Amino acid sequence: MSEFPTLPNGFVLGTATASYQVEGAVDEDGRGRSVWDTFCAEPDRIKNGETGDVACDHYHRYPEDVALMSELGMDAYRFSIAWPRVVPDGSGPVNPAGLDFYDRLVDSLLAAEITPAATLFHWDLPQALQDAGGWQSRDTAARLAEYATVVGERLGDRVGMWMPINEPVVVTMFGHALGVHAPGLALGFDALPVAHHLLLGHGLAVQALRAAGCSSIGIASNHAPTWPASSSPEDQEAAALYDTLVNRLFADPVLTGAYPEGLAEAMPGPVEDDLKVISSPLDWFGINYYQPSLVGAPGGGGAESPVLEGAPVPEGLPFEPRQLTGYDRTDFGWAVVPDGLREILVTFRERYGDALPPVYVTESGCSFHDVVDEHGQVHDERRVAYHREHLDAVAAAVDAGVDVRGYFVWSLLDNFEWAEGFTERFGLVHVDFETQHRTPKDSYRWFQQHLATRPSGKS
Ligand code: GBH
């Protein structure tokens, strides 16, 4: 098997999942409904009409999954807490059985010497809050902070890293502008207030977690270098605008306390005081990276685009996502561009300077349509290459002066890939969704082999 990249001492390696994608057990132990339950029940939203009702049945099988992590030997596990399990209606009464589940999970991780890293909101908003306006309503931000207090008080003594929210850009764009994720709203640019409320919720939750005594608080934000389709001024301008809307809009307020020029005016109400909350200091900043975005001016004929994941490209946009050509692709169709990870890390360092705290890559991964062969093996050498090359890219960013502290593989398990259902497999461990049988893939073995011989042992 191929050589393992050289990373700084103490570099954290982990795997990542999210509640709705792995847990199943959607009607058990007092869990409330989430917007993803609703969305999956609507016709034609999810490939093959699939849902997260059972997913990986992780809610029941977590001991087996923690045992798999323990044998894998990684330092940390990033999971998300299902808000509707803990606060079924999004506000008001707490469901003790929901909290107990995460208590058990955290304790079994610690017993296996794995650092728990918890996300509070990885897209499964309680349906009751959606009925009250969801992220279009400012109140939802305050509800997130209340829920953060509940979770922080219960788990703050044991969870090693906290992320109030995952990928506000995807919730805004896919959930509210394009309508291809829950809650399925296609508001176009009228989705901008959603971004503000998510960011405000992030800031309020950071403060709530701190007040509850939690340490090591960050964010998991999706970012990608944006490349102009050509050197023409039109394409460059379109790419810069796209970069502003998908990268700067979500990182500037958090790291600098200001919106990019012209965007504060698009937000609801006076935002000055909110920006102080949104920029509450973080211990680290998490970047989820998948692929660069190639963007040109409208009218270039690039309408069909993996950037929008099959969503119809709305008309009248001031930019146009284009196909990135000349790269290997995953089976999901995403371009494999490891150097894009080095580039986004270096760009963040250059853009934000000392305002950028230490960085973690909170997600990186690839989907291949893996199958278990007749010997019970999964030969996913393309995934091995993917992670080796992306870790090499991290090492290059470290050499260039970026303080990168860790890398989380998306994902531990094949799981429910949102609108794509179970077709796309990102796991180091294969899951047979009929039998729930888990099969560690060659990529799992590759990490395991390296981790067993790591000179410094666990970090
Ligand atoms: C993450 O989303 C999610 O956090 C996770 O739940 C999900 O399962 C996983 O990734 C795999 O999809 O912005 O140019 O890279 C990733 C969101 C947004 C990543 C669109 C790929 C393609 C265009 N994705 N993106 S670009």
C-alpha cells in the first residue's frame, strides 16, 4: 500500500458523520420530526424515494461502530447531535432519552480513547421550528443557542471539540435558494436572510457553549477555491461575485466581523450588533473541502453543472458554474483536485492573516460505488489515493505556513447522502443497507496500518 503523508506532530486524524445520515430510529425514544423527515416524505425529492428512517441504524449499532473506530485507530470522531432528539419541538421541553443517547456515545468514544467532536446542527432542524419560519426567522438563532446550552451543560465536560453549525452555505443555497435540500424552498437571492440567521445562530451558540463551560469551539464551513473560466474581465468578475457569495459571505463575518461589501444591506435589519455576536472568537476554524468551483459569466453555455448537483440552474444569475474538465472524477462526478485543498487553505491564511485561528479540515472525502467482492473485500484504491493526495495537500499548506491541526475523513460509514439517497458511498467502511453488515474497505486498512505504526502514537 502506498506511503503515508508526513504530517506535523500531534496532527489529529478523524472520521465524520451526521445524525440524519447514519442514525435511523427516527421515531424512537421521543425524537421529534425534522425537516429532513418531511422532505424525504415528499414525492421526487430523493433518488429512489429513499429516506433516513433506518440509514445505518447507528442509533442501535453505535457500539459496533465505535469498535470499528477503535480498531481503525484514529484520534477523533466528528458526529452531529440531532436537535429533534434533544429538543423535539425545537424549543421548550428537553427529551432526556435523546440526551442519554449522546451521553452513551460520548462515553464509549472516551473509553476507546477517541476524542468526541460534536456538531449541533447538521441540517436536521426540528419541523416545529420550520413551521414557525425556520431559518427565515430570526428566532431560530435564539432557539439554537438554547439547545446549545442544554447540550453543553450535559456533555461539555467530555466533548473535545464543538461546532454549532455545519456548512451554512449549503443550507442557504441548496435548502433555501435552489430548493434541492430540505426545506425545499427555491427563493433565489431572497434566501440571503437565511445566511444571516444561520450565522447569528452560530455566534449565539458559541457564546452559549462558552457559558456552559465548553472548550475548543469552531465551525464546519464548506469552502472551495473559485476559478474564473477564462482570463476575460467578464469571467473574472463573475467568479469574484461567486466567491463572495459562497466563500466570503460565510467566512468574513465570522473571522472579521463584517460582511463583504454590499451584502450587509441585503440582510434583515441593522446588522452591526449581530456582527459582534457572529464574530465571537473561535478556537479554530473548520473547512469542509470537496472540489474547486469553475465559474464564468452568464451565457457561456455551461448550464449543466456538478456544482449545483443536478439542480436546474436558475435563470438570470450573474454568474454561471461550469464543468471542470481535465481531472479524474469520483463516481459522484465531482472532480478530484487535491491541490484545491492546499489552495483554499493558503487563500484563507492570506485573506484573513492572524484573524484566522488554527484550521481543521472538518470534511474531505469521495464517493465511489463500491461493492463487496466474493472474498468479502472492498478494493477502493481510488479512495486510498484520494486521501493520500489530499493529506499531501494539507502537508503542502502546512509547509506554506498554514496552521492546520487535523483532517476528518468524510465518512466513517457509507450513509444517507441527502438528495442522492444511498447511491453515493463515501465511507471507509462499506454498509450493506439490507443487512446492515459493515465491511471495512481497503482505505480503512490503509489508515489503520499507518496509525498502528505512527511514531508518536495517538496524538
Ligand atoms: C457535505 O456537504 C456535508 O457536510 C455532508 O453531510 C455530505 O454528506 C458530504 O459533504 C458529501 O456530500 O461547492 O464547488 O464544491 C458537501 C456539500 C456542496 C460539496 C456542493 C460539493 C459541489 C460544489 N457539497 N459541492 S463545490
